[in-house]
Amino acid sequence: MSARVLVVDDVLVNVKLMEAKLMAEYFDVLSATNAKDGIELALTKNPDIILLDVMMPDVDGYEACRLLKSNPKTQHIPVIMVTALDQRSDRIRGLEVGADDFLTKPVDDIALFARVKSLVRLKMVTDELRARYATGAEMGLISGNVEEVMEDTDSAEILVVEDKPLYAEKIVETFSTNHNVRIELDPDEALLAARSQDYDLAIVSLSLENFDGLRLCSQLRAHDETRNLPILILVDEEDMPRLVRGLEMGVNDYLARPIDRHELLARAKTQIKRKRYGDRLRNDFQAGLEVAITDQLTGLYNRRYLSSHLDNLISKSVDNGRPISLLVIDIDHFKAVNDTYGHDVGDQVLKEFARRLSSNVRGIDMACRYGGEEFVVAMPETDVSFSYMVAERLRQEVAEIPFKVKTAEGELYITISIGITDWEDQGDSVESLLKRADQALYKAKRDGRNRVVSDAA
């Protein structure tokens, strides 16, 4: 895995040694010998990860990490503190200011590179989300700003897989003040729980009696519902091979026993914060995408989506040797509704018609508002005879059941006209398909409206 690593250490010999090790693993290395220059490089060069010494003059590593994590432009860059300090209080202080890990010299190279690669992989996911979000914002689909400080971490939902009651009780006690904790003894039940509920963090013991904890981690990464769930594993200090294996398979963080309450809280906070930040990016992007392809009044797909997706539907149907039909629908005398009762009542009619249309087509069908009072339905794997039956059922329902509207009468009787066509041969196109359905619609309107006409009739 290639990535850009920023090394910040005031001792030049340490910098050169770390550079040599990283370059031997094919990393691209940047370096700085003081915190100020390191922060400037982080802002201008956007490294994938930062290896940060603690003991530096002027600005120490703790303050540098705090500054990096409080800046929206650099908060998503993972920071590993690499230092000679070996007290537990030093490690906890580093984690509390936002460091993703705190490694004490001399550092085991295998563990270091496994941690670097793990954090770089996770950052790449975040970078992809940030890029999509920024593109959506530039296109006007998203109103938020990707450069915002990460979300808070209160009231998190935490799933703990630990079958030793004493350890489980200690974890619950640690989180009980601000978070909701669920303990699962059975890994199979834990997997079901994780897939059915949106957890902010999973804590998995690798010392389970009758199950391999790494197997559960692998299963969590394999399912769509839990692929983005942060996993923190609890390991024994001597179990380095399994720790490295866990990091390679996508575990987010680890904690060595005996568990320190403050370290557990600090590591959990980092993971919850990243999870909520990623969720916000995904949700905002998805909401923006839905706005871009959805008609806001009716909730149906819009013309833009039809134009981009109809080609794919047709190609898939043709490749599979399946028919595809197209319905073009027009609400009869809709202008008179707007002129007589106003556009508010017209909007009520459009929304109610869209609801009836949606209830009469299948999940695989694509119903769109084409513009004004005109709608289009693409029906894959459907020939003209079946689509005619669906169209006639819809026409009857619209004509026979009055529309409830806010007028003196309280209801309006509405009718629709529908034109139908289907794919003919390889020489056909989206444009010719729409044109034939349109011509069938015009014939229905010329013949008196409130009817279904196929172009083959």
C-alpha cells in the first residue's frame, strides 16, 4: 500500500531512521523537525497519516495534535504519536487530545506498519466520502460544508462482545454515564444485533471461550449493514500476531489488557466521532442525490433521472432478451383544474395521482413525473398486453374514485389518457420509444380522452 506519511520529530537522526524504514515499505515520506512546520505541511500537502513525536521545543506533540484535530482541514488525518514516554498517563493524554494511537519507542516495526496501513485504509474511505460530498456541494445538491468539526460523541450505542462477566461489568461501568451499552455473550447473537441496529461502536474481545473473536470481526466487515461499524478489539499484550491480523482485516483500533478505563474512553471517543462524521457525509450525500433525481412535489423520479436511467433499463432488457414497455400518461383537462381552483388544488391532484400511480406499478417499474401533468412509466420484462392491463386498471381507478381536495365540493373527478409502446428491435432508441408512446397518447386524447391506446392498436 502506497501512502504519504508525514514524520514530525525534532531529532534529525530519528527522522532519517523513520524515513528509511517507511521508504523501504514504499511509502512517500514528508518530514519536519518542529511542530509548526509539521502543521503547515499537514495543511498544504494533505498527508495520509502523521507520525508525531511528543517531546519537541516550543510546541510539543500534545499541543500539535490538539491543533490538528481542532482544524476541520486536518481533523480527518490520522495521527500516531511515537515517543520515548512510556507512562500510561502519557498515552491517555495523547489519545485524549485526538491521537489515533500512541506507540512507545522502541517500536516494533511490524506493529507500526500494520497500524499505519490500517489507519491509511480508513482515511482513504473518509477521503472518498469527502470528495463525493464536495462534488455534491459544488453541484448545489448539498447545502452543508464538508469542512466542519466532527460530531460530538454523547449517547452512543455500543455493542460489547465479551463472555467474561467481570470484564463485561467493567466496560458497562465505564460507559454507563454517557452511552448505551449492550453486552452479548454469543457472537452469533452479536452479529444479528449489529445487523439489525445502528451501533456507533463494536468492542470485541479476542479472548472468548468458544469462539474466535477475529472471525466475528471478519463477519462484521463482510456484511453491508455492518461494513462501516467501527470495531475495537480487546487483546492480551503478548498476542501481537492476532492484533496485526485484526488490523489487516479492517479492525479500527485495539486496547491491550489490563483495560484502563480512561484509555478505553479515549479510544472509543475517537471511533464514535469518526463514525458519526462518516455517517453525516453519507447521509447528506444520499439526501442530496435523492433531491437531484426526485420530483419534490410527487416524490416520483424526475425527468433528469428518466433521461439517464432509461438507457440502462433498455440495454439490460435487450441483453436479457426481455421485453420492455413504456407508458406516457397525461391528466385530462388539468389546465382547467388550475384555472378554476388554483395551483394549490392542482398540486393536490398531482400528489394524489402520483400516489395512485405508485400503488399500481411494481417495484421494478420506473415511474417518473416527466413535466407538468405528464408522467412516464418504464416497465421492464413487460410486453404491451400486460402493460395495457396495468394502464387500464390505473385509468379506471382514477376515473371512478374522486380526488379529495380542499374545495367547496371537497372532491374532483379526474380522468387520464395513456399511450403505450414497447421495444421493437435493435434499431430502436430511447427517443423513438418515447415518440411512439407520445403518438399513442395524442391518439387517446384525439379520440375523446379517458382511454388507453397502444401504438400497435
